[in-house]
Amino acid sequence: DQADSAAARRDLAFHLHPSTNLALVQAEGPLVISRGEGVYVYDEAGNRYIEGMAGLWCAGLGFSEKRLAEAAYRQMLALPFYHSFSGKVPAISTELAEKLVGVAPEGMGRVFFANSGSEANDSAVKLAWYYNNALGRPDKKKLISRRKAYHGVTVASASLTGLAFAHSDWDLPAPRFLHAETPHHWRGARPGESEEAYAQRLADELERLILAEGPDTVAAFFAEPVMGAGGVLVPPATYFERVQQVLGKYDVLMIADEVICGFGRTGNMFGSQTFGIRPDVITCAKMMTSGYQPMSAMMVSQRIYSVLEDQSRKLGVFGHGFTYSGHPVPAAVALETLAIYEERDLLAHVRRVAPVLQEGLRAMADHPMVGEARGVGLIGAWELVRDKATKAGFDPKAAVGAQFVRNAQRRGAILRVLPGDIIAFSPPLVIEEHELRELLAHAAGALDETWQWVKAKGLA
Ligand code: PLP
């Protein structure tokens, strides 16, 4: 019946959905969402859903923060558009740049604005190339990211991404993009191997990769503090410490993709702070505006900025920027978002309620279908498996995770399945304890219902 409304019929006739199984949406119809309130969204028929993913990991302040709407409206009246090219700049964008440097991990000096996480990562790839050209190292251009990473879908950011759907059929990754091992202790560690020993092994493998390629050819290492779309993978203890030792040895830039972790997801303003990462470059987006306006940023250290400035003295121009870089309306929304964070001490709130989510997820670790329950702060996951002893997953064609998502939706909770039947949780940061319990209850019900379905179909 989802497909029955006028909006659904229009959608099926005219809309090419992003990142969607196109045949499936044609068959099942879209869920048409018409309004939001707090941590809930409502479909056209008035059915209410608790949004367990904050949309796409982004609506940190929920779906009805009027102050963000008012900030956008005020800015629209004062200055609806201006650009930052060639020495001009909207006042509000400079205010945001200063604010971001103020809340960023130590060492960030300048902010470049873009519109999406993909663009921020594309910009970081180009920055790594420009930087090494400026330093007279034209061969130091390779980028290393990790298998299962998600960094976006533009040509460069999709090349950084380490997931098959971003590569197969798209002639990607482009040359010069390499992928290192995924840091996932539960799946990747050898029997009895501690997190620390596993982290050291991965750092040694990274070092071997850099040496095999030639350190003079490797520009940067990209990493999400917690890998998001690849499965909500929390790094093993000491992983980033070990990796940074290797990067430092070969003068390879550490680029932290904070598009999901940035702005409080892990309980600190940035995931880099949670995991002791010392980035040279940070990319961020999503929760910077609580998702209410498209905006992203690339922050660079003062050391890198000085090199760029020197180079542009020679070339005359830093030839990279977008029409909407630092657009005043999203800038105003981002500033208001950060003001609300401070006034409500949202980071303290996240730390207070996070144990409800984390303990709730782990409470289901004994379920016959949950291989691993994991997470940190307000991000987490269940990895569904066919056989807990061998950790073997279900046949992807059985689409067990998709069945879970359907069951959860019918109960009134929106959750997301990631490749490998991994169920992701990333609710709005403003979620209250009783709402987290509601989300977890729907999820637990959906899990049992899916398990009955799996057994009835003979899938396990
Ligand atoms: N980086 C990470 C870690 C992401 O999760 C995403 C999107 O989900 C991106 C980059 C790409 O951002 P966008 O979809 O805004 O291009």
C-alpha cells in the first residue's frame, strides 16, 4: 500500500533514487516521509517512526529544531547568497571558520568549505596532490584508505571508498588509490590475538604496503575514526597510535574523515579525540548543520596551510573551490547548531545516554543470529550471521538484513542494513533514554521476527 499514494506514484514515475536498489523500490514503492518531530518522522498516512539512523547519520538535533529554521530564515533575509572567491567573503562564513577551528582537535588552522562529504574528501585528495607538488615531490601521490571504508561517491572519494558497490560497474578505483586491511578485531584477528597485537599486525602490514609501493610515492592515509557504512567498525585498541607511527616515519598525511563521527557521535566533538588520532587534515559534514542544510568542511593544519600559501604566491591562485563554498545560509545553520551544542551541553548528554544504547545492543549478543554487537557513543551495530561458531554470514541473495529493516519499519522504527547484513544504529544525538529504549525494543522485536522468518525459510 506504500506505493498507492499520489506522491508514491509520482516518485515511481519520475525519480531516480540515489544509492537504492532501483528494481526493489519500483516493486515495493518508496516510504514517503512528510514531516518530522523530535527523533520521529511521519509518513503521509500519519504513521510515526522513531529514526534510529538520524536519517543518514546526520540529524543530530532531531527533525524539528526551529532555531535552525529561524537561523536560515534570518540569514536568507540578511544575505541569501554570497561567494568566497577572489578575496570576498560572507561575514557569517568567516565566523563559522573561526568557530570550527576553536572546536577542532589541536593543530587545525584553516577551514575550506564544500557542500558534501564526498566533495570534502575529493578536496582532501587534491590537497594532498597540490601539497606534494608544492614541496617539489611530484611522485608522492598515492592515497591509501581501507577496505570497507566509505568516503563518498564522486570519482576520487568513491575510489577511496573500499566497498564493491562503489567500484564494480563504475571503472573504479582510479589509478593511485590503494586499500589497506579493515581493522575489525572480531573478524580479522587470529585466535587468541589481543586487540593490541592485532593493531600492531595491521600497522606492520601498512608499513609493508608503503615500502612495497615506495614511500616517495605515498601521499596520504584516509580513515574514518569509526568506519560507518562499511559496518560500524570501532578500531581496536592502539590501532591509530600504531598507524600514526608508520605514517610519521614516511611523511604520509593522516586525513581523518569525520563526516559521521564529527560533532559528537562518539561522545567527543570529533572521533579523532576519542581515538587519539592526530590528523593533518579533517573532513566533516552531516551533523555540522544537523543535516538541515548541505555543507561540508576540510580543515587543514597551519603547517599545510603555509605550504599552500607559499605555492599560491608562485602560481597566483589556489585553483580549487565551489560556487557554494561557505554559502551563508548553511553557515548560519552550522553556527546555530554549534551554539545549541554548547547551550545544552550535548556532548555530556551523549555520554550520559550512550550506555543505554551500547548495553542494549550488547544485551542481544546471545541471540542466535547476532554474531557481534558493537559500537561506541551513539553509534552501534548488530552483525547478523548464519552460524555464530564459524561467523559465516547469510547468502546475500536471501537479504536477511533487508527483511529485518522491513520488520523494524512495520513496528515503527527506521534502521538501516549495511553490506553483510549489518544493522546500523545512529540515532539523533538529542535522543532521550526512554526513546532509546523504545528504539531498542522495536529492534529486538524485529530481530526475533526475522529469526522466525530465517528458520521458516530454512536459511539457518
Ligand atoms: N564520508 C563518510 C564517512 C560518510 O559516511 C559519507 C556519507 O555517508 C561521506 C563521506 C560522503 O558524504 P556525502 O554523502 O555528503 O557526499
